[in-house]
Amino acid sequence: MPSDCIPFRKTNYFSSFICDYLDEKPELKEFYHRFPKLDNFEDQILEKQQSFSKEHRKVLQKSLVAQYEGVTISTNTQENLNSLTGENTFTVTTGHQLNLFTGPLYFLYKIVSTINLSNILKERYPDYDFVPVYWMATEDHDFDEINYFNFKGKKIQWNRSDGGAVGVFDTEGLDKVFEIFSSELGAGRNAERLKTLFQEAYLKHQKLSDATRYIANELFGEYGLVIIDGDDKDLKRLFVPYVQRELEAQVSYHNVLPKAEKLAAKGYKVQVNPREINMFYLSEGLRERIIEKEGSYYVNDTDITWSKSEIIKELQDSPERFSPNVMMRPLYQEVILPNLCYIGGGGELAYWLELNDYFDSVEVPFPMLLLRNSVLMQTEKQAKKIERLTVSNVELFLKQHELINRKVRQISDIDINFNPQREHLKEQFAGMYELAEQTDNTFRNAVKAQEIKQLKGLDMLEKRLLKAQCLKLSDQVSRLTSIQNELFPNYSLQERTTNFSEMYLEYGEELIPELIKHLNPLKGEFIVLTK
């Protein structure tokens, strides 16, 4: 696949906050620990090595082996699982919701970024081992965010009642989804492979978490990916001291809120605001916030209450019932994993960048934060259409009206740029202003008003001429909008809407290896791939 790279800022799809972070703007330095450069990983390794205990490694490895029971895994994944007890083994982690059939394409890009960074680190630091980890967000309860995927402009949706953590949802009803999806796929080798993958995942596993693990393992197992479910009693027991401090002293709130206020003061949008207690309570069909009032603790919208001593006892006896929210999940991850770097999207990194003071306060090393790879995939046929239209890859990312106006101006046999006329008009009015200086302000104001009126008239004429040329060149405009709509469905990035199954139909078994080959997570640019 030929590839091209575009700076994230030039795509106009990434916030100034993330672009400033990538540019290492000095005003953001206080919001992270180490920037994700290859040379900086040595210090990160040493810091994590000193803080991560052998006991945590043993618990982690034992829990993961139990989670993988009954799952067929590759030699590389087995070796990575075995290596986690060694003090020279570290992880690179990404996380994602349990979206139906992986959801948008960037699910793939997150994991490929994680795998490739692990390989880059192994080459640079051969005395250490690096394990790529996919953290399944099994405790999320936003079912409406994950119960569908888009396929060729259609929404394939799973309808069922929701409530509680999604990881334990049964897969009932997904046979109906399979029938719909199967009919849309059609025939062919790649289509049959997708059908089998869906069937094996969702029709032969009883829980959504198990189905998601199956898919991720099938797609990435040969690269040694380790998949972790944080909804695990033994892993959560390691987190008990931090949860207790949260319940008793609201540590995250007191450390994150000032950091969020600093971000806001610098003009950046705050991604997530902390609650006073950033924990949920889990039970069957329930995941609700824990609230403290005057020394008593409550589960929101329920009759469950505790005194302070009672909730601490509940935590000690049943740690699996306590679930971190978005503010505390990063800490939970870093407590139970020997992790060096978290790889996520722009929105994820934005809330992670609120957390480093919180990590310092509980004496847990803050990981490096790396923006995942972003990709636009186009077929060779699409690339030829783009070439014939003389559109650059950078221009493809323009808003559609901006792209149309720019190309019409370029290909029109009439000059649609009225700037020379504007300059001529301004020169004429310059003489009028000299005359006005010899009279009074009322005349000068009249001259100014007339200049503005005539310049606006030129603007209007230019717009009308441009519109007329757009109609005259409607064939070129139609082909231009058609190809952009193909690559940017619903005027959004392809990776945020399109499901991987569309690409798999086109590329088949080459899809993942080609992504592995071309995605460099440390390059820091948007990638355009063509086949």
C-alpha cells in the first residue's frame, strides 16, 4: 500500500488542545510526566520497575491465565502472558468499549498502534520485554454507545434491554443481528470469513466480554496481544487501598479539579469534570454512582446505604462490586499493570491530561500518553479518481464547501478572484479620505460607509459568479463531492464511522498485516493508505 502523511493540525479534525500537546507547547508541560519519545522510555522503565511489586505481577498473571481459560491463543500471546511475572516485562496499553463487532475502524488502529510500539521498544531496549495490552471496558454501562455498527451506510443495531455493566450482558438477540448483517455482506471468501467471525463470537459465547475477547484474539492474537478484563475480583483487591482513600478523603476530586481549572484558564476545553466520589457500585443489572452525604454513603437511585465503617467493610469483603469511573479507571489500570504508555484517541488523552497531580498524590507513576494512529483508507480506484480531479490528500480534509470553492476557482476558465478590483477600489477611496481630512468627520464617515458598501457589493458579485461557475461545472463538482462523501461518510472521519468489515471485504486477510506494516505510532501524523 502506498502511504502519505498529513500533520494532525492540517486535517482540521483534531482539537487545538491535542495539536498543542503534539507540538509540546510549553504551557502544557505541567499536565504530563514524560512526552512519548523513544529516548524517554528508559527513565519510564526504571521508574515503573522500582514501583511495581512482584506480588502485583503474580496476581496479574494468575488472573489473566484464568481469564483466558478455554480460549485458543497463539504462541506469542502465551509467551507474553508467561513473561508478565518477570521484573523486566512491561506493558503498552490501549482501551476500548465493547462495541458490537468492534464498532468504528479506530478500534483496529488503537490496537495496531499498541502492538507496533511494543515492537519498536523491544528493538530499542532488547534487555526488556514489552507486552501489547487491550483493556476491555467491560464495566461501562452506556449500552446505546456500543449496541450498533455502521456497514455501507446502514446501521446494524442490537436491540435489547440494558442496565448494569455491559461486559456481563448475555448475547441473546444477536442471532437476529447476524441474519441482517449476513444478508448485507453477500457472497465471497472475505464475506464468509466475516460471517464466521461474527457467528463464532456472538452466537457461541454467552457474555459480551467473552465475544469481544474472541474477536480481538482472532484478529490480533498472532501478534501477541494480551486482552484484559478489569472486572476481576483479584485484580480489584489490589486496588482496594486506593478506593478506600477515595471514599474517605475524595482524593481524586481534590487533585483533578484544580488541574481541570488550570486547563480551562489556559483556554482549553475540559473533557471531564471529577465528581466528589468517582466510584460506582456494581450488582446484577446495576452500576450506579456512590454518593457521600454527612458521613453516610448511598448508591444513587437505590435504597442501598452504608455508614463509613460499613462501606469500608463492604469494600474489603467484595471489592468486585466497586467500579471506577472515567476519572479513576486510569489509576486502576496503572496500579494493576506494569504499564509504560497509554495509547488513546484525542478525547481520551484530554481527560488523562487532567490526572497527573492525582497520580503524584497517590505515588503511582504517570504513564506516557500517546495519540493513536489515525488512518484514511482508499482503494486504488478512488485514488485514481482523486488524481484525475487534481485534489491533494490535504485538500480532501477541507470542509466540502471549501473544497468545492477552491477547485472551481482552479479549473474555471474565468477568473473568480476579485481581489484586484478590491485593491483598485481601496486606492480610489484613499483619495476620498484625503479630501475628507480637509472637511470634517461626518464626511469621512460617509466615505467609510460608501467604501464598505461597495466592497460588500464586490463580495456578493464574486459569490454569485462562483455559484454560477459551480452550476456550469456541475459534473466536476458532482464527482468531487461523491469521492469526498465516500471517504468521509456523514462529513466525518472514516475511522469514526465505518466498521472494519467494509475494509475486510476489500482487503481480506491482508488488512491487519498492512496496517501493522504502515502504522508508526511515534510518527505523529495522519496516515493515508491506498491499495
